[in-house]
Amino acid sequence: MSVPYETTAYEPSESPQSPEGHLARLLGRALNSFELPDETIGRLDCALVHDSSLHSAHHSAGLHRETYRHTWLLADGAAVTLWELVHNTGPDGHPEHEVYVDEEELRTATARLPLPPDAPDFELPVPVQLPAVAEPRHAYASDDSADHARRLLRRAENADRPGPDLASLLLGSALAHEITQVFGRPRRAGHAGLSFSLYEHAFLLRDGREVSLWEVEHTATPDGRHMCEVYPTEDAAREAMERRAARLG
């Protein structure tokens, strides 16, 4: 039985409810956190959001154990899950926490507890359904994305390029980015020597949002030189391509 008990959207890294803060609390209370692979913990450095849910529970004669599933969504769209075992079967009866990287390790640890093996799991009375965590639309790469945004906006020659608010957001919060060529030329681009290319520059922000800038590269200039224009939407970029093609087409 799986019943979610907590979910937290991404917040700034200093928040205790951020993915980093949630991981720190989990590792801080687990008795065996030192056994976790460094590679697994390292991957969680780029986590965007996290979700926690109660996986199963067992109560018997004053003893109890619960298992929780903690999942982090990474910037590349992958997910990492850690399994937490909480029980009070120790000598002093105080709750103890253990954490494992896969369900098989969790089952092995659970089987060692002095609980009746045939007792049914405790069912919570009110299941709560959580919305699925949306995965990023792009395969992002973290490669000085703020500098990429700076260079893109710097070479934009159009007067109606994105304003300082959007520029400030990208320069201060871009975590990763992806560049994709978008095909489809202007209808009026029949003039010999005219060329148009459209690119989407998608940026992943620290709060999990995705922002795209649309770059038009073309030679629809009086002297035929290459020109770069940047727009905040695909529609605006395509309209600009049509206007340029109409003037020289």
C-alpha cells in the first residue's frame, strides 16, 4: 500500500523544505547514512523537486515499523529514490531510522526486525493522491547556462528583444540549458540567397521553471550579412521571419 504523506515543491537551497534540505534531514537522522554510495548522494546535488510517501506500515503489540519512499527529480529528467525504514524495535524502544538505495536492501533490513512475519500491514484510513511531478520537457546540460543566456542576448540586434527583467531572471537563475533547431521556413522566403534558421534556447531555472528564448538567424538584410534576433515566444520569432522575408522576398 502506498499513501503519500508529504510533498514539497522546489524552493531556494537555503530553505529546509528544499530538495537539499530534505536530503540533509533524511541523512542526518539515519543511523546508516554513511553506508550510502557517494555517487548516489552526488547525483542529488542537481535535484529540482522531491516527493515523499508512506510505502507501508506495520503495528503489532506495541512495536511498529514504517517504510517511506523519498524520490528526487534531477535536472536531466532522471529520478533517484531512497527508501527509509523507521521502527522502534531497539532495546530502548525509541524510533530508529535507516535508509537504503533500493527496495531489495529495504526488504532485507525489514526481515531482520523482531515483528511477526504473518501480521498484515497497517492500512491508513484516508489515502491521499498526489499529483505526478512533471518532468522537464528538454534534455538539459549544465554548462555555464547563465553565460550562454548573456551571450545570446548580447548578439540580438532587434529592438524588441527580451527586456531587462527576463535577462536578469536568466542571468541570475539559469541552472541548465538546451539548444534545439526548429524547422519550417517563412512562406515568403523565395528570394535567392535568403536563409533563415530558428533555434529554441530552453533554460531550466533553479526553482524548476522552464523558460525559452527563440533565436532567428537570417540574411534578410540590405547587404546580405547574417543577423541575429531574439524573441520571447516562438510566435513572435516566426512573425519576425515573415516580415523580414516579405521585405526582401
